[in-house]
Amino acid sequence: MSDVQIITGNQAAAMAARLCNVQVVAAYPITPQSQLAEILSQYVESGSLRAEYVRVESEHSAMTVCISASTVGARVFTATSANGLLYMHEQLHWAAGSRLPIVMCVVNRGVGAPWSIFNDQQDSLSQRDTGWIQIHCRDNQEIMDSVIQAYRIAEQVYAPVMVCYDGFVLSHTMMPVHIPGANLVRSFLPPYKPHTILSPENPKNINPVLLPNPRMSAEGILCDGYMEMRYKLQKAMEDSREVIIKTSREFADAFGRDNGGMLWEYRTDDAEVILSAMGSVAAEAMAAVDQLRAEGIGAGVVGIRVFRPFPKEDVARAFRKAKAIILFEKSISYGYEGGLSSELKAAFYRTDIHAPVHDYIVGLGGRDVKARELVEAAKSSVEAIRSGTPEKHTSWLNCITE
Amino acid sequence: MPENLFKMNAKEYILPGSRSCQGCGLSLAYRFALKALRENTIVTLPASCLCVLHGLYPNTSVNIPCLNCTFASTAASASGIVAGLNALNKTDTTVVAFAGDGGSFDMGIQSLSGAAERGTDFIYVSYDNEGYMNTGTQRSSATPMGALTTTTPVLTKQQHKKDFLKIMEAHDLPYAATTSPSYPIDLYEKFVKAKRIKGTRFIHIHVPCPPGWSYPTKDTVRIGRLAVETGIVVLFEVENGKLRFTGRSRTLAEKGNKLPIITYIERQGRFKKMSIEQLSQFQKWVDSRWNEFLRRAAN
Ligand SMILES: Cc1ncc(C[n+]2csc(CCOP(=O)(O)OP(=O)(O)O)c2C)c(N)n1
Ligand code: SF4
């Protein structure tokens, strides 16, 4: 049984966390995540969610509480944005290194200095190498669905998951969302089984100092060194692709909605020009593609849903017929280009994909991104490629650059 | 309450072969603390000498479950353990955070203040070897005036020690105490008492450190005692705002015969560059604190 409600992205995330019966919530307010922290407090104080809510004094502590509570065996949830996420940075590594199935919503926002409360994806993209799975949502339904899937993925691969969605564009915008029934979610999501238990019956020293090489335990068993543990995290991240795809498929069977696993495609069957992006810009690109097609350009969209693990095999398939690839990114790796651009080009290495890639930086600090602007950018790129100038320096769309 | 060492819990929780230095005051303190806390305890601790004492993976010299955490996060880590145990209805376990002075007075202060303000049900222990010892004896805000450290190598520490107990008392704690491993019964009793109380309990332990303070390893207990005899360290407990001297500090207060600080200073290499001016400032600082304690205990 499922009912449809018109809700914001933050409401969708809060409802999803409640449907997943999270047992410990620790959060610290920051725009545009605050509403999510508030709704969860409301749930806990009014008794509609039976959880411990720790009203911490910082994001560093929010993630710490999640780490420790998850270690003792509770299902945990937190959410943050921008500087809050950066303040957690040390703990993001600690969570992944501890192999804990923590789920966190990242309500994407530009990072200071100078301050911006508005949306871009510099925050989550700059946490690429922390060992977290990163899912980017294109609309509020995907937020709901991805949080539920995130627990199932995290608790199978023992790696933490960030469910990212654009601040204001999704977090504060009302959209119709199917709310799944509690029983359906319960049957999709088995109870959390911790991999280590911190209990007086079995004293263990969790996350102590390690030496470079494997060492013998007192019982004579050769135990991992630091590097083996790192390899295992990398392996788990690589293997999580299968789990993400399977989870998405099983979710589609149970709930009737398919979010696409690692990526999703729109009108790509006969597309020669492929627009690609993450999050809500990817949804905007769908509108752009409709307009491009009306003007006679065979365009489609590949929405990158999972940024880590990077969908290498999936993009090689999805882009194989492209003659031109046009990216719209809400973040920049200073001194180089948009993060997605580098990743995609690396994924195309030694494939048959030789199409030119045009990279557009868009919408930083909340600057509006209109479908019409994407259409114009795409047309100018297609024109440039046709007239024999395939490569182009990263362009900043709708930005005064001189 | 044990009136002598033989009436303490005889069980040992630190196995032979810990990685602390010879004569380590911390290892003594930890031994008696764990005896008082007993089995149903979970410890969380940050990067520190105590983290090293617990041993290198995969072996540990401590028979109590322990969760290591990052340097700034000890009290938040305890909060997470408490929240997780509550969520799972396991409420009879004592959760104890154990951090050094650096991990408490300096970097850990934010998460500690947060956890204490929330009234988190745990014991926070700040063991104080008066410097960042694990990283090579650098200055902390707990280092006393006039001490040489590797980051005050020429001029010595210019400031007095931070009065951390005052900061913790400002959180209106049900129980706060200071103790020293040179007085194991005092230490043991305070942990037994803290274990029975609900809410955030804070215990400060002054732990002499031979390599960091530069004195012979055989003198640890004596140095710890001299700190108390001179009134530099005052043994007391504050229960719901009421201060009470304990142990040796109580008899000193009654008899008024505390020693001049020079008897403590002169035995430690770290004070060898202390100026006469610093010595007299330090003495004044000790005397005025001592008088304040006397006033408070009389009320
Ligand atoms: C964020 C961070 N900064 C610095 C360090 C390095 N570090 C590890 S332990 C330590 C000092 C510990 O001093 P203290 O808390 O007094 O404990 P002790 O070593 O004296 O027992 C420092 C600076 C760290 N682990 N984390
Ligand atoms: S440096 Fe000091 S506190 Fe640290 S283990 Fe050695 S004696 Fe103990």
C-alpha cells in the first residue's frame, strides 16, 4: 500500500529514515538541512519514531555519535550540508575505516568562503576519497527511495552511504512522493546485524594502532596490517556496485519504481548527443533534451546516480554510441576541471568512446540553471564539434568570466 | 569501601606486558580505576598514551571492551555508545571516556562540554600528565608554568595551568573529583562512587610521567605525593556543588602544613630552567587556589 503526498525533499528524507526504523539520530542544524533535523526531532518527541536523538554540539560529534552507536549495534542516521560536512571530514574517514553502515543525507550546498547558503555540489564532491558510497538524487521520490535502499546496501557491504540531494532545489521544493507502507519497507530491509559487537562479554579493542605489516595474534592467527584493511575497503567499494544494482532491481520489483542502479538514461536509444549530470541538474537536462529534440537534435541524458563507486562499466555502455558528450557540473576541482569530467574521461580510456567531452560548470552557489540555458550550451557545443573544433576548455555557464 | 589495598577488587584487567613506559603514573591509575569499575564497562579513548597502553593490533593488554576514537571526539564517542546501548535496551553498562589532558583541556573540550551539558550518563576521566606525551612531550594547556617541553624548549611554559575543574564544575555536574594514583584508595573510592551516580561524572587524575617530567622511574609515587603535599594537586570531590577535601588533602587542610612547592619542583628535570620569578608566581598561584579551596570547603 502506498499513498502519495506532496512534500519537500527534507520531508521525504525524514519519512524515509522513520520508515527504516533508525534507532539513533544525531544531527546538527545547517541550512538547508535544518528542516530535516527538526522534523526528526518532532518524530522522536511525539513518539512516532522510537529512537535516541542526540542533539550534539557539532557535526564532528554528530558523526562520532553515529560511529559509536553503530559500533554497538544500532541503526543510525544523520544529515548535514556544506561546512557541516567538511567539519565531519575526519570522522567520514573514521566511519568508512570502521566499516560501519551509517546512512547520511547530504543536502548539497556551496562551501564558504565566502558564505553561500545556496546549492551546488562542492561539498559532497570534495569528500570523494573518504570511502563513502555516494548516491545523487534527481527528485524527491528518489530521496525517499534512495534512503531506504542505502540502508540495505550499507548493511550488506559494511560501508557508509551518503544520499545527496540539492539544497532548496529539492530540499525545500514540494513534489508528489509515493510513501511506501511500513510493512513493505520492513520486509525489504532486514534488521541490522553489526559486524563487531562492543560488549563486556567479549572484550575487544576496536580500531587500535596498527603496524605496517600483518601481525600474529596471541592465538597464532595472522591478522591484517593497515594496508590489507585498506585493500578490503577498496574491494568492498568495488563489489558494492553489484549490490547497488541488485538492490535497485529488487526495490523496483517490490515498490514498482526503478531508480536505475548506478545510472539512469533518458531518450538515449538513438541519441548522438548525450547530456550528463548528477542530481537535479540531470532532471533539468531531461527538459533540455525534449527541447533539443523538438529542434531536431537527437539528444538524450545519462544521469549519474552513483558517484562512488564510480560506474565505470556502466558509463562505458551508456555512452558507447555518443558522438558528443556534454556535461553540466555543480562543482569544480580547482586547477583542473569538473570532477565528473575527469572521472568519465578516465572511464573511457581504452574503450571505443572517442567522442569529444564538453564540460560546463553551472549553478555554483545557487545560481539558477534553466533548461533553456542547457539547450543553448548544448547547441553551441554541437555546432563547435560539427565545425571541427572538438575540444573546448571548461566553460562557466551564465557567469561573467572577463 | 576498602580501607586498604587488600580489600580492593583483586581481579586485574591490565595483563602483564602493557606498552606504557616503566614507572608510568597513568598505568597505575588505570589499573586501580578498572578494578573499581569492574567487568560491565565499556571504555572509549582517543589518540594518547592510553591508546598505546592498550596495545597494537591484534593484541591488547586490557581485558575491557574498548572503542578507539579520534582526538577531538572522546565524549561524543561515549555519547554514541550510551545512545546505542539505550536504543538496544542495554542500560546496565558503565560507559567511561578516558582521555589525556590534551584530549580534554584542549582539543576534546567542545565535545566534552556538549556531552556534559546534555547530562550524558557516563564517566569522563581526564588523566593529566601535563603535556602531549604520546607525541613527544609538547606543551598543552595543562602544562604548569616554568616547565620545559619540546615546544617550549628554551623559555619554558609562560602561563599557568588551565583550571579545568572550574570549567567542568560550570556544567553543574552531579559528581566531579580529582585524584592521584599515588593515593590508590582515594582513586579507587572515587571510581566506585562515580559508578553509582547517574549523569555526567568527571574525574581528573594527576599522573606523573617519568620521561615527560624527567625524574627517575622509581619516584613516580613520591612525585605524585609531593604534588599533593605541596597543594599543587588538591584531592577533593564536588557532589551537587558541595566541595569536600579527601584523603591527604583533608589532613593538610586540617593541619595547615602543606610543603613549599620547591620540594616538588626540584626533583624534576622539566623545571630546571624555571626562573626565580616563575617559582614565586607559581607558589602564589598555588597558595591562592589553596585558600579558595579552604573557603569553599568551609561553606
Ligand atoms: C586531529 C589530531 N591532531 C593531532 C593529533 C596528534 N596527537 C595524537 S595524541 C596527541 C597528544 C596527546 O596528548 P594527551 O591528550 O595529553 O595524551 P597523552 O599522550 O599525554 O597521554 C596528539 C597531538 C591527532 N591524533 N589528531
Ligand atoms: S610518556 Fe608518560 S604517560 Fe605516557 S606512557 Fe610514558 S610514562 Fe606513561
